[in-house]
Amino acid sequence: MGFLETNGAPLITDGGLATELEARGHDLSDPLWSARLLVDAPEEIKAAHLAFFRAGAVIATTASYQASFDGFAERGIGRDDAGRLLRRSVELAQAARAEMADDGRERWVAASLGPYGAALADGAECRGRYGLSVAELAAWHRPRLEVTVPAWRCWRTRGRMCWRWRRCRTSTRRKR
């Protein structure tokens, strides 16, 4: 089976990572939301991913929806460390997937990179009016993609690490 080829079967994604983490006793009333646990309790994020996989999910979403360089900076976390935390969000979901590999089911990890408004942590993602141009929004999102995407094994190359995602020869889109 190839990437998301299911022969008509529905794909089950996780049931809401933040909800599961709160049910496990974590207070996520923080501007970073579930991404706060990338710093404080990464093992809990992996445990939540495992719980979803064990319940039948085949797609785990990373704990990075509200994560941003600006948000981490407000907590005193430098840019390099923020990049490592964004990569950690992918690695934790991948580790949970790897732990379940023995059952023979194919599983995927989906990056959860929320809109600019999500990082504002004031509900702005529901309004969508940020006062920024498309170019400014692209410039804001690009660094998150640049540190998150290299943490993935390229599905087009059947799992080989794809560190040149912008110029990937397997990509159908050669230029931005």
C-alpha cells in the first residue's frame, strides 16, 4: 500500500491530541498549548500518540499546532532550541509509530502546523484577519517548515531521508 492508499477504507486520525493530554492531567492553558509539553513532558506526548494508535488511529498529528519561534522566544527559548523542539514534535510521533510497527499496520505522521493566528493564542485563527500580506505570512511560516520537514522520511522515496525537500527530484513541483 502506498502513501494514503487505503483501497476505500476510511483513515482514522488521532482523537485530538490536546484533549488527550488534558485528560492525562496536563494544564494546557498556555500560549504554546500542547507544544508546551515538548519542553515539560515529551514522554506524555509520545504516550498519547501510542494511545491513539492502540485505539485504531493510523494518523498521528504532531504536538506543534500553536508552536512558533515567536512563541518559544516568549518563554525564553532561543531559535536553535525552538527548531529542535519543532523537530521533536515529529520525532515523538515517529517514535510512537515505530513502537507499533510489529503489528503490520501502516501508519503515518501528519505535521500540525497551525495558521499564524493560532500562534497568537487569542482565537485569531478563527477570524483569519491578521493584517499581514501573503508574503509576510509565507515568510513567517517558512522557518517552521524548514525545520520540521527535514525531520521526515520522504514518503516519495519510500522512507529514505529527504534533506533537500525544496529541490526534491521526486517532487512533482520543482519550484516554489
